[in-house]
Amino acid sequence: MARFMSIALERRGVSCVAQLLDKDAPRTCDAVWETLPHAGPVHHAKYARNEIYTMVERFIDEPIGHENPTVTPIPGDVVFFDFHGGMLDRAFKEEKGLEKLSGVIDLAIFYGRNNLLLNGDVGWVPGNVYATIVEGLDVMAEACNDVWRSGSVGERLVYQRHDG
């Protein structure tokens, strides 16, 4: 049976529905699903292009590894990144309020084309595509672009189970 999540920009009152890709990324899907809901301050990518994300405390004990990985996400991709403590530099962790965490999970959605997961500090940053947005991508993309133009202060990205 298919599993779905709603992903929302809380303050903007916009959401979309994503279907988990259980056949392509079963370990990632299970890890996220079993620990929902997740929420945190939203950030817009600086380098990847058309991406918004939130970083949450690690909710897995052991690394999942690569599952359905990509460095070129397409519109509608919902991507999981597991960053151990050494992966994020001190200034970035301080800027995002993560300095006390040894590592984080980055939960991201991609809303436009021509994305490239290349970080100038560490190189390629593959992520696990574990869901795809099946409803509401157009309105979410508009809101994501507004996060880029108007800013993310006070906005939260919320992932939760969707029942229908």
C-alpha cells in the first residue's frame, strides 16, 4: 500500500503531497516514516538552486547509506541527506543554530529544474530520493520561490503523514 506525506510551509499556509518511493529507497522511507512528524526552520539553498530544506536532529542510529541517490534532483524530488558532525563547518552550524548537534538530517524538496548537488567545500553531495511530490507542486514551487525572494525568517517546513 502506498504511503504519503504532506509537506507544508507553515506560515505561508501552503502544502503538497508526496508519495514515498518504498521500492526505490525502502530503508530511507522507513526511517523517515517511522519518525514523522519532522519540522524546523526552512532554508533556501545557496548553491543547489531550486531547493528548500530543514535540518533536524539525527533520528537514525546507523547511517542508511546511498539509496536511489542523485546529484541532479528534478522538480518534485524529496531528498534525504545525513550529515555527520564533521561534514558541516562551524560557521554554517552556528548560522543554522545547530552547533550543539554532532550531526543532522537534512530533509529537502526540489521545486524547479537544473539543480546540481555540488558543494564548493566538499564536492559532490548525493542525496537519497525517497519520495516524489504528486499533488500541489505548482503552488509549493511558487511559495518556495517566495522563500528565496522574500526570505525564510519565521517560516517552518513541516513533514507529516498524509491520510488521504
